[in-house]
Amino acid sequence: MKNKIFRKSLVIGLGVLFLSLIVTPILCTQNESYVIIYSEKQSNYLMKINGKAEDVGKSNSNNDYDTTGLSPTAPWPMFHHDPCHTGNSPFIGPGFLDLKWKFSTGGPVKSSPAVGDKNNAGYYMIYVGSDDNWVYAIEDKGSTFSSIEWVSELGSPSQNAPFRSSPAIGDVESDNSMYIGSDDNFLYNMQHVNYPSKGALYWRCPTTGRIQSSPVVEYGGDYIYVGCNNNYIYAVYPWLYPSDFLWEYGTDGPVRSSPAVKADVGLVVGSDDGYVYALGYSSMPPFEQWVSPSGHAGFKTDGPVRSSPAISSWTMSGWANVVYVGSDDNYVYCIKWTIPPPPTGCGYALMWRYETGGPVRSSPAVADLIDYNDDGILDSVVVIGSNDGHIYALAGETPNPAGQLLWQYPDPGDPPIGPVESSPAIDRFGRVYVGSNDKNIYMLDGKTGEFLDKFQTDGPVTSSPAIGPDYTIYVGSDDWNIYALRGVNNPPFPPTIIGPAAGEVGIEYYYEFEVLDPEGDHLDLIIDWDDGTIITKGLISGDTIIVPHVWNITGTYVIKAHAQDEHGLSGPEATLPVTMPRNRHAINTPLSRFLQQHTNLFSVLRFLIQVSGIQF
């Protein structure tokens, strides 16, 4: 008797637990609609909560660089995008390279543009120097023309003081500063956005050599670092007035390379003396973190180092900071950065090097693009140009294949393009944009090296592209022009629709929609359920979304869906016929709908009854 009561109690308890597992999710989701969306092209997830999109993913980089003190809304605030100089943007670049507009200066444009915050009129600003001794601030009005916001001739025309350094932008909310070096031996600090003194000079720091290195704004925005042709690296505290250098560090050759900085790690920069220097910049004077076996500070290569280093983080085989950099000795280097406590210094290890066919003055771009370790995780790819007329993609991480060639453009055996001294930029989709001395700007698939498009200017392109927020890249040319390139707008592709083609009225069914756009635009997905219900979902090209729907009247319906891009252009319509016969039982409760869609749960309850030994 007691055994029988125990069995009944057991099955009742398990039954209550079973029902609670069914009913609780139903009750909890009665007033909330949770749909997980996967965006394959962006390698990230979005979660839609009651129609509100929350980005819970990341861009194609494992770098955790801090952006405190940098402009929070500047799409490309300095040379090669960020203080680590990854050349990796969270924005989507153009799908085609067509001329949006060009602006003529009075000399070759070797400086690389920075894309800054919006001005008072709501337009993004492009800042760039020219060999005509002027610094330009250009409004991109999002159309086929641009206009000058301001220009500033900082040096004297008689001094022949071109601006080949690239601008760096501080936080518009705090210091509103733009920093740039000049061949007149000065580092300039200018007001870049706010009225009425936009373009006004805040201060300038004198040196004894040309500044062709590009300044980097350190985390927190408190310090600026730049190289100089007088063999020195300078640290500037911008709040001092009149401004002076916080410290200076001497090398044995001109410093045309631009410093890269990572918080709590250090500063790294190349010199024409053939060394790559790593400095602990937080002390005065800075302590030397790398010392070669000969006792000379830095890591030694066999040629001048005019390439600007990129700092990245390895995640394979233990976390570590690494530096990628090119040299005129034809090699690309990967140096692991180990930091012993100061002031001992001397911590580095050469992980690999790759030989090209010419000097490497291009600066490496780093992004997580290819799963070459076959573990389901995208691994670091280093993309860099060489004066041998090729663009290389190298495996960045260890253990395998570390430093091996993944692809090169042009392919081996094909004629090379012109020397590539421009530094690549990588967009969110993994597309690579880079200039060449053959007068072209190239767009390649960063995963395969496949040629996608090119745009021809009338002069060599040593300027490095900057990626803007509206599918536009900006780049200078020796033909005296600054170019804005954006793809011709094409309509979205027809959405794909996957789901049941027949069912019962009164039951909720789920349909999967995928949207794609040739330019990677933001899209509105318009779904017509053919029962008087039309809904709109805001998505990004490449997104997949699952949407529920209930038909309450018997009949044959045709689901119609099309996408409209952010420019108002609609794509072709996709359709899916659905037949809804009468539901004889007409039961439409949350529990009944759940059980009809999860019939496998009955086998669980049947098993519980069998093991209890109860007979009904």
C-alpha cells in the first residue's frame, strides 16, 4: 500500500514538474517576443527584444584597445584607424569603387585622411594635409559634391612645408583638437569642429626636423606621440600652454614610422636605423622594453623601418601581445611582446618573419578573417603591401601555420601591380582597400584575395584609405585630389523565405527570412502575410530573422516579402504559398499550441508513468 502511494506521489510530483517546464516558458513569453538573429557577414549576433535591436557582437578584431579620450563618434580618427594601428574598421565599406566626389588641392596628397565627427550642420568631416602647405577640412554631404568647411595654411609658403603627416583627432566633447605634423618642423594642434573658431591654431611645438610621422592620440586623450626626421620620438602633453614636449627619445635614424600605442603595454615605432623600438611610455624618461643581443635598444632588422607597426592580441596558445611590422629588408615581422618589470626591459621574441620581393613600407592591417586552425574560430590575418607590387595576407597566429602565406594579389605568376606603399584598410565584411603606385585603388576579398574592383586616379596612390560610416572610403592621390569612393546603389536581392507550406488555422507558425544587399546596406524587410497584416523589420544585409504568424481563417495565402535599402530602393519580391485548412478542434490556447508544436514531450510523460508502475 505504502509502495503504491509512493509511486502515485512520484508520478504526481514528476507530472507537476513536467507541466511547470511547459507552462512557465509559455507564461513568461506571453508579452515578450524574443528572436535571435545571426548576421553571418558581420560575424556577430543581434537580439531583437520587442522590436528593439541590441548588438551583442563585435567587429572582426580581437583587439581590446581602449578608446577613452578618442572621439567617440569619429569613424576613422587617425592614421590606420586606432592607437594600435590595426587598420580595421567596424563600418561597412563600399561594395564597388565608383566616384562619389573628388576635391582638388594645390599639390600631391600623400597624407592619409582622418574621418571626424559631424559638424554643426550634421555632416561628417574629412581632414587631410597636402603638399601645397595646406590642411583641409571637407564636408561630405552624402551626395555627388562636397564643400570646404575650412582650410588652414599653417606653415609659410616660402618654407615649402608640405603636410605628409596624417591628422589625429581628439574627443570633440573634451578638447576638440586635431594634431598633425609638417615639413616645417612643427607639430600643430588645431580646433577641428566647433564654431566660431574652427581651424584655429591652439598651439604648435617646434622640433629640429621634418615631421612626416603621423601622431597617435593615447588612451585617455592626455598624451600625443609622434616621430621626427631629427631621429627623435616625442611625447606631448597637450594641456601645457605654451606646449612643450613631455619627453623625447633618440634613435640613430629619422623616424618616419608612426607610433602605435596600447594601454598598459607600451609604445612601438620603427626608425631608419633598422630598429623597432618598444618603450614604456608612462615613465619619464621612457624605459626601453626591448634590447637586442648586442645591447642596442630595440629589435634589429636589416633595413630602414618606415612601416608603421600594428599591435594585436593573440588568443591561441595563451594570450599575448604581438607586433607586426615591415622593413626595407623585404621582410614582414611578427614580434611577441613580453614585458618584464621596469626598468629591466629587454623582453621580446621573434615569432616569425615572411620574405617578400621588395622593401615593405606599407603598414600591416590586422583582422580576424579566416578559420585556418579549423576550430570554428576566426583567426588573425595580417594584410600588407610590398614594393614588389604585391599585396600579401599572412597567418598571424600560432601554432599553425603562423606566418605562412594565405593569399597574395596578384597571384604568383601574374604580372605585379605597382609598388604598394599605401596601407590597407579592412571593413566589417573583411574587404580590403589599398592604393598602389600604379595609380589605382584596389578592393579585394580579405578572406580569399579575390579581386573585387579598382578605381584609377591620375597619379600614384601612397595615401592610405580611411573607411567612413556610409559605405564610403576616402583617399588621396599624387594627382592633387582627395577622392570619396562609394558603390553605385543597387536594389536588394529577393529575400529567402523558409517555413511550412500548410498548417492549421489558429496555430502559430515560424518563418525564416534572410536579406542580402549588394552594397551591404541597412534594410527594411516588408512582410505581407496576405491576411491584412503587413509588418516591417529593420535589418542589416546578411541578417536572418525568424518571425511567427497565425492565420485565423481557412484559405490559401501567399506570403510576400521584399527588402528596401536605406536609400529607398526596393528589391524584387519573394513569395511562398501557404494553405490553411479548417482546424476541426479549434483549440487555440498557449498550452495546446505548445503541445502541438512539441509532441515529443508526450513520450517523456509516458516514460514517467511506465517507470512509476501505475496503471490507470
